[in-house]
Amino acid sequence: MNSSNNNLIIGKVCICLNEVDSTNSYARECLAKSKPSEGTVIVARYQTGGRGQFGKSWESEPGRNITFSIVLYPVFLRARQAHSLNQAVCLGLKDFVESLNIEVQIKWPNDIYHYDKKLAGILIENGLMGEKLDYSIIGIGMNVNQTKFSPELPNPVSLKMIAGKEFELEKLINDVCGFVETRYRQLKKGQWKEIKKDFEKALYGLGQRRMFEMNDELLEGIISGLDDEGQLILTINGNPRAFSGGIAYR
Ligand code: BTN
């Protein structure tokens, strides 16, 4: 996939902030006050309270990485299809990193991994209108030029650590937006099956036997793919079982 696109909506409007608590929270505040145009991007040089998945925080040195949010209106999706948007965004990020000739995989549900290290994370927050998605805030954090991380983070890596050179953040954000837009358009055309297939191909640990933790219990299973609800299928003792959440890699 490439990002060539004459119809860019993502990033056409860009709000650039020096410092903010969280670009996702800022986007939510904008949505509460007005209706930003679709594709509005909110970029921060520094987040004082960057948020990650599962209530965790997202740490990023000021001016060294990309931290931004995109406002989308995927009203063509039902709430129960939100996982397809998640998959499309993950693939957009993966397509982007691969355009730099860096290999990555997607650790279910939405982490971007270079071998066993985390390069980027995504926090998607959706608003609903009845059974449909009303808006979606796509928060993207990617480690770019930072090379020292808190020892509390288990396995971070940055583009600079992989490629051995610095990257220009503004260009990177533009390019990421282009790749995410290409996948978003693919989803809008109804190609969720192709997206699911590409996501499965990119799945970290596919076909491998891994340990997982769920409700303080250890599980061992072979990562076997995804079902149509976006759940992770693990084959445990020869039986495929789908997991929607609350399951963590060990
Ligand atoms: C994760 O891996 O846990 C998700 C991390 C998402 C971080 C991004 S940075 C931009 C946006 N604003 C936030 O507060 N979080 C997301």
C-alpha cells in the first residue's frame, strides 16, 4: 500500500500545540464544543498526561516523538464493527513503518512491534449514536528520536534506535496520516474482510505457542488468527477459543 492520495482529508486541518495534557482529551473537548472537520489532527510537542490503553500513561520526551490524535466520523460503522477501524489504523501505521524499510508486526489488539519491542501504540476512543459510531478519536504515539526510556517500560524501541538516524517529526506525521487515510478509505469502501486478512498476516506471534494471562490465570495457546468480531483466536489443547479482551501476553 502506498500513501499517494489526491483526496487527503486527514491532516488538512492541523492544530499544533506546544504542551497539552493529552491530544485525545483535547480532541474530546473540541468535539464537546463544536464539530471539527473530519480528519482534523491535533499534534502536541509534549503531553503532560499522555494516556495509553487500560488506564496506563504514555510517556514521551518533549519534541522527540510523535504524539497526535485524528478526529474521524466513521458513521458508516456499527459500534460492533469498531474493531475494523482499529485494524485499519494499525495497518496504516504498519504500512507507514514498512515504507521506511523497517519490519513491524501488530501485537493484538493495537501495538506496533519491531521484533519483541514496542515502537508505537494506539488509543482509540469512540462516541456512539445509537448503534452506530458517531465519532472516533484516533490517538497515535510513536517513539521516533528518543533513545533512553524509563526502566519501568518493559520493551520500548524507537525509529532512531532501529535505523540509526534522526527523523523529521513533521514529515513523519504527514506520512502517517496519508497511510492511515488510505486504510480508512479502504474500510469506508466496505473492504473489512481484506483489512482483517492483512491484519492477520501482520499478527505478532501468528502460529506460535505463547503464554497469556487472564484473570490471574495462565493460559498457553497457539495464536491462530482473528474472528469476524476482531477477537483473538487461541488454540488451546487443540480447541480454538476467541478472546475479546482482558487477556495479556506474558
Ligand atoms: C498504548 O499503547 O497504550 C496507546 C498509546 C497511545 C498514546 C497516544 S499519544 C497521542 C494520544 N494522546 C494520548 O493521550 N494518547 C494517545
